[in-house]
Amino acid sequence: MKILIVEDEDLAVKKLQKALSGVDVSSQVVGVTDSIKATAEWLQQHPAPDLILMDIELADGQSFEIFNLVEVKSPVIFTTSYDEYALKAFKVNSVDYLLKPIQKEELQAAMDKYKKLQSSYNNNKSGDAGLSIDNLVKELQRKLQPKEYRKRFLVKQAQKLVSIEVDDIAYFYSDGRLNFFKTTDNKKFVVDYTMDELEEMLDAEKYFRISRAFYVSIGCIDQIHDYFGNRLMLHLVPAVDKEALVSREKVTEFKKWMGK
């Protein structure tokens, strides 16, 4: 089995080579590249290897860029330091991943998986074997790239429009058919988005949806009290003219968020 290693740390390369010799005596490392550019050039100048072990973070950027520069005809096992839960969806078909530091047992499992999927990968002309490697790489790239959150809202104030920074918003709430937010200096505005839409726009580190009708910032919570029905009541600053209750199903998650 001919293998290309894409890795910019010499020690990591040596560990991978040692681990490979221990799990598959037939494996042969035919090349080692340490950057996006070098990898693209290698793939253009050499026959496609049977397998590529590819680090996600390289010195000149994320290795996903390689797929934009050259056609990758080989199955890929990514190596990464990213959190396992961010990547668990990608243990499918011909794409796998290994968390650093790479353990021999995990490499063995990935290699075994590759061998089982090798025929289906080679025969995947019509897509019957599942998602293509290109689609998986694009989805993986989307998952790992930092999400852009809303920075400001354009709202009406009397006869004019004003821009309000998200960091200046204490909380959002629903009152009948309209949604509002209050700023930290106690100004109230109508916001033209649903609560579900706001949930996609706001940074979950700073804002938490305590119920269907309330979205609060970490900085606006002054006091937390137990409330009947296994709920919590929040005292917010500035004050709000309705009860800010953490729904029962949100209490555990809310406490974890507050304790981060």
C-alpha cells in the first residue's frame, strides 16, 4: 500500500511512519509533503497513492485548499487536533480522521476501515457508495471554519434608522406578534426577525435562549431564583415588564452555560 503523508511537523511524520510499520507491514510511504503548495505539486507529478494521511492545519493554511488546486484521486484520512465532537459526522465512506496524538490502535482501525471501503471508493463512479470525497471535504471545511455572528442590527427609531451593536443589546423578547430587544441603556426597539432566526445569528457563548419568547445576554442577568415547575426566574438589568423564566427543559443547559 503506497501512502502519502501530508504533515508539517517532523516529529509527527516520524511517529506516523513508525505507527504505520506497526499496523501494516505492506505499507510504503512514497512521499512526505509539508505544505499546501508542495502537496499539490507532488500530486500533479506522481501517480495517485493508495491512501493519503493529511493534517488539516499546515503552515500555509488548512489542507482543504489542496482540493481546490488539484484533483485528489486517493482516499484521505485526516489527522487533526480538533475536538472529536466537531468531527464525529465524518467517520463515513472513504474519509476518516484521527485525533492527535495518534494512537496505534486508532490508526489500525482507520486502516482496516480503508481496506474495507477501498473497492467501494474505486467503484464510486455514480455516487452509489455515498457522498463523494469532494462533498465531504467541503462540509468538513464548513464545520471547522469559525462562524460569523451578527454584529449589529438596523432598526427604526422614530422617523429614522439607527444601527445598534449586538454587544449593546441586553436581551431579546417576544410580546404578542412583535419581537423586541432592549439595550443596556434601557432603550427598546422592534426587531424584524423571529426568535428562531435570532438563534442562528447570535453567538451562543454570549446569548442564551431561555424559552420560546426570551433570549438573554450573559451580562444582563443580575439574579437567578428558583421558580415553581422546576423553572428559574431571572432578574434582568435593565428591568423587563414581563417574567423572564428559564423553561424546565432549558434549566440544565442554562446552568452549564452560566458556569462556563
